[in-house]
Amino acid sequence: MSEINGVHPYADKFPMLPQAELEELAQSIRESGLRQPIVVTVDGLILDGRNRFQACRMAGVEPESVVYEGADLAEYVLDANITRRNMTTGQRAMATALVLEADGRRTNGRWKRGSIEGDIYRSINNDEAGTTRILLHHAGVVLDFKPDLAARVIDGSLALDAAYKEANEIKQSEERDKIMAREQAKRKREEEAAEAEHNARIIADLTQAGSKYVALIEDGTMTPRAAWSAHREDTRKQREHQEKLARGWRDTNRHITEAVNMLQGGAEQAEIFLNDSYLHEADTVPEPLRLTISNTQTAIDFLTYLNERLPR
């Protein structure tokens, strides 16, 4: 007989018998002895027989025990305890979920694939496995989002459906928050990608334009957007300056044209007028400066030459 050193955590997930039933079991053991030994691990922890062990203590009988030598303790505990008639379907589902979770078979809100075999399904509910699958899903949601309710389901003070409803409300709220967070993160990634693409186009355009602002972007002095705004302002000022120059050249062209027209039409008359009116011109004006047809034509030629070469 093996020494009993306590209860295995898996077996502790199941409820004890009501006190009245424990007393009946103790009386039976007192009268007829322990018919089924307590099953323990090699370390002496009870896998099956907590109620029998307690009843033996109440009856003053030394319990007999045997060691379970199998590899899957969770499966054995479930097989040994799940069909107890004093448990409701909801209690069975929750106890099963607790054992499987403790055995590492639930991660990220899901039961691991293949971790629940057909015998477990059938032991929880004799109906179709689909119903049991739903019950285990509900129990899993309770464990994930409102684990403090699991003990109440196990002791029968709260139905699994009620516990699931409360836990699922929390789940839906958290899932909404997660969805919103994912959407916000997605929008942020898209905005960052669009900003990066926009900045790349700015840098390419500034580089092509030979802008001084490329170096300021590269050394971190200016952001691409700020550099682009400064470049556009410089371009605007340069354009205004060029337009002002163009207007000045156009005015000059017009004035030259008008001067040429006046000179071409009036040179000969001017010479006659001056010669007739200012007889002593030769005495006061040096020869090169006298208003003659030749001098006037030279002025016309110069102005025409200049006009042809001015910007239009």
C-alpha cells in the first residue's frame, strides 16, 4: 500500500460530495470496508478517491491505495471523476476545462488541437459531441475572462450558462477594444507609409531641382515637408522676380520701338529745322554731337540692335 501525501491539483478541480453523502459513504465503509482503493501518483497524491479517503478518515478506517503508473494524469483524472452522478453537465464541463487548462492544453483562448479526445466529450454529455464542444467553449471563456466564477460553477452555486454570459460580456468588450486598437494601428501604419512615400517624392523632386534643402533634410535640420514649403516659397519669389524683370524688358522694348519710330520719321525734319532755326549751331555744338541724319541713323541702328537682343 502506498502512502497518501495529499491531493493532486487535477483531482482537486472536482467538488466533494455533500456532507450527508460523505456520512453515508463513511457508514458503508465502516460496515463493509473500502471496496475500491484510493489511486495515487508515485508521490502519494490522490488522483481518484478524495471522497473515499475522507470517508475512511470519518469511519476510522485505514484506506488502501494503489499507484497509477500511466503517463497521462489529466486523462486519468477526467475518466475517473467526470461521470460522477452528483455533478451537473455544467459542473462536468467546468471541471474538465480546469483540468485541461492546468495540463497546459489551453493557450491564447483556444483548446489545443487534439487535446480533447472523444471519450472526454462523451463523458461530459451523452448527447452529440457538438453540445459538449459548446460547453467546453463556454467554460473556456469563463476561465479566460472571469476565472473567479469557476469555483462557483464547480460548487453548484452558479450555472455555467450564467457564468458564461457574464464572462462573454467582458470578452466582447475586450474584443471590441482589440479590434479598435488593431484598426488604429492599421491606420497609423498606412499613414506612416503614405508619409514616407510623400517624403520620398519630395526628396526626389528637390534633388532633381538641385535644391539646397536636400542637405538640410539629410542632416536633420528640416523635415521634408518644411523643406518643401521653403523650396516652394523660394520658387515663388524667384518667379515673381523673373516676372518683374520680364515686365521691365517689355517696357524697355516698347520704349525703344517708340524711339526708333520717332527717330526714323523725324531725323530729316529735325536737321532742316535746326539748320534753319539755329544758324550758329556749328559754333556752339561740336561736330560729333550735331543732330544730323547720319547721327540719327546711328542711334536708330543701336536701338534696333539692342531691341533685337532683349528678352521678350
